[in-house]
Amino acid sequence: MHGTADDHDSAPPGLRERKKRRTRQAIATAALRLFAERGYEETTIAEIAAAADVSPRTFFSYFPSKEDVVFAEIDDRLAEVSEQLRRTPGETPMETIRRSVIDVLAALVAEHGEYGAVQIALIQERPGLRAQALQRMLNTQEQIEALLRDLCPDLAEIDAVAASGVAIGGMQAVVAHCRREGYDPLSMRRALDRAVDIVERGLASVDALTRPSR
């Protein structure tokens, strides 16, 4: 029998959240698999729900539309950025950024491996999805800019704008390239490590990002 969004309300909060994450991931993975096998337009929400062993009602409790399911893990990983970007005493903003990026991207690499190229192709081929991807990227850049200014109150406005643009643009480009070209997890991780090095070297010219906190 298909589950519903309310099936696990009696579970402890931690367990309930883990089950919700698993359900969300199952729906997203089922959707990408069906998109690869049948095509995006040909796949219905009812078919995605059935493949994930949930009801259509449960699908809509996790995703407002079929378009949103394409961005599931991207949205999840971006939501973690603000949680990860918390400066610890003695750590420079640059160290905070590197630690946060590595943690988030490590999770990103682990998801939807064989369907990563499908996700990228869908975004590139469909104007509606491409517009959503651009909006998500712009929103994330603004969030990172605000977080950087919280981390570094003396960070110049243009420095914050440029630093967030370099970080988000660079990492997005590398992830898209690796998925499009079908990199295996190890090769993708190496590519991401290299991308982080390049981003870090570029941001090192911003003095406020290299001073440790008190």
C-alpha cells in the first residue's frame, strides 16, 4: 500500500526526518530513472509516485510540481550551505568556506550517480528548467553573499558579491561538466577538489576572508 506524508508522525523526530529524507530521495531517483527510460514529457506524476511506492498525494507533499523533482538534490544541498557556513573560533572565513563546500559537495557526489547526466540534459534542453536552474543559482549566490558578510562584517560589498559569484559559478560549472561527461564518483571528487583549490586561490586575494576570527 502506498504511504502518505502522515505515516510516520508518531516516530521520534530524528527518525521521522530521516524517513522523510529517504522518501524524498526515493521519489527523486525514481523520477530521474523514468525520465531516462520514457522521456520527461511522457512520464506522469502518478507513474513517478508508483515507482517510488508512494501515493500521488505524498509526491505533492514533497514536490509542488514535476519540474521541482528535477532539482531535488540540488535544492537539498543548497539548503545545507547556510547550515554549514558557520564560523568557528580561530578559523578564517576561507577555511569555513572550504570546509562547508567539501561537506556539501561530498553529499552531492553521492546522489543520483548514474542519472546525473539525465538531470543535466533535462536542464539544458528545456527552457523552463533552465530558467529555474538560473534562478536557483542567483538565489544561492545572494544567500552566500549575505552569509559572507555575516562572517566578515568588514568585507567590502563588491568583494562579497564577487566572492559569492566565483564560488557558486565555479562549483556549478564543474558539477554540471562532470555529470554531463559521466565522471565516476572518484574522478568527480578529484575534479571537485581541484575546483575548490582554484576557487580558494581566487578568493585568497580578498584580505578579509583570510583573517582568523577572534
